Amino acid sequence: MEQNRRPRVILVSGAVQARPEEIERAEQVGRLLAQAGAVVLTGGGSGVMEAACRGARLAGGITLGVLPGADASESPPNEHVRLAVYTGMRDARNAILVRTADAVIAIGGGWGTLSEIALARKAGRPTILLGSWELAAPDPALRGIPSQARDAAEAVAQALAAVGP
């Protein structure tokens, strides 16, 4: 990596109450992103966020968690978050997550994940869905429906290709 160039930052979004297959996908995504030299950005909590951070840390990567509470006593990060940012903003922090990211990979997820997908598309961030929401534009003129990926490797490849070296 060039000295003046920052690493790519990829948001991995997904539910706290994730299914086992989502946890497995998230850990694979985190590992693959770290191996590619990307920073893994999450909301810093459990479920998909923790799994992505775990995969990245086990691969020697950097993890960044943007948490909803004002401090660690209010929002303890998962044990794999290396850098934590406390916002005190609850769900409004989703805008910070998306604006910090170069691209977004959504794995499964609930309403919070959907809000991050929508904010990412409004902000023009490449967005890849891996077993996540199925979206269709109500107006054919509306562009930017997120890409779908079949597996973790394809999701990471799409995200990294979209943001470049």
C-alpha cells in the first residue's frame, strides 16, 4: 500500500440476531476483506457484526466499530473490535457507518440493515447483498439497486472491484 493512500473501508452490515449461516458468511467476508488489506467496518455489536470482526481479526486485519451508545459502558463493543467510535446516536449512526464506508456488504439483516442499504444507495456507495433483502425499484428510472452475491468470496470480490485498488 502506498504511504499516502488510506486502505479501503468496507462496511459489513447485518443483524444482531443472525442465523448460523449468516454468522458463517460474515466471518468469511471479514477474513477475505482483511486478507485483501481492507478495514472491516461494522456497528460494533454482536451477530453479523461480531462474526465479520472475528474473521478479520483472525486474519490479522483492522476492525472499526461505530457504536450506538455514548461510551463503552452503554455500548460495549464485541471483543474483536480493534478501534471503537462511540456516537451516542443510536440508529442515526447508520449514516456515519455508510459515509465512512467505501462499499457495503449486507448479510441477512433486519430493519437496521435495510436502513443502511438505503442510505448507502442514496450516498452512491456500492452495495452488495449476500442473503439479504430482495429489492426492486418502484420506478424504473430509479437506479442503483444493490448487487446480489452468491457467496462470501463473490461479495468481497464485487465490493473490492467497485472501489478499486
